[in-house]
Amino acid sequence: MVARCLVTAAFGLVLIAPAGAFAQDRTDPSDHRPLGVNARQHRQVQRIRDGRHDGELTRAELDRLRADEAAIRAEERVYRRSGDGLNRRERLDLQKDLNKTSREIHRAKHNNRNPK
């Protein structure tokens, strides 16, 4: 009886183990599929926060970048209230805005201005 249970358990593991290989791991850096809008917003807010802590952003740059992020969040809220989630056009518009803000973050962090 015990041997039969062990054989059944081993057989079950053999069948289940390969399924783990097909599971999608979104933390894998080699996975080039785009993450959602919220994940990008979170990363950009973290980049702004890091720039503030590292002394790479002036107060004016920090305020402008935070305002840009707030505008994108407000636009996303309007889009999400208009229907069931985001449609393709709305998602592309948000991605365009996020790309622009991402470039602004990079420029502000690398322009060698010293916060006072």
C-alpha cells in the first residue's frame, strides 16, 4: 500500500514538473513583452524618487516630473471610467505619454544641474 502511494506520488510529480517550465515568469529580464501601464508608472515614479535621493534633480525638475506623472494618472483614470478598461488607442496614447516622461526623467537626471 505504501509503495503504491509512493509510486503514484512520483508519477504525479513527473507529470506536474514540466508544467512549471511553461509557466510565465514576468520578473525574467529577458522577457521583452511590455508590462502594463501601471507597472511603467510605478517604475518611473521610482526613478524620480531615486533622482531626488541621489541629488540628481533640482526642485523645479522634481516638481515638473511629478506633475507630468500626475497628469498621466489623471488621463488614465478618465480612460478607465469611459468603459471596460483601456482600449488599444487609449493604451497607445498612455504609452506615448509615458515614453515622453521617461525621456524627460533621463534628461533631468543627467543634465549635471546641482540642486540647491
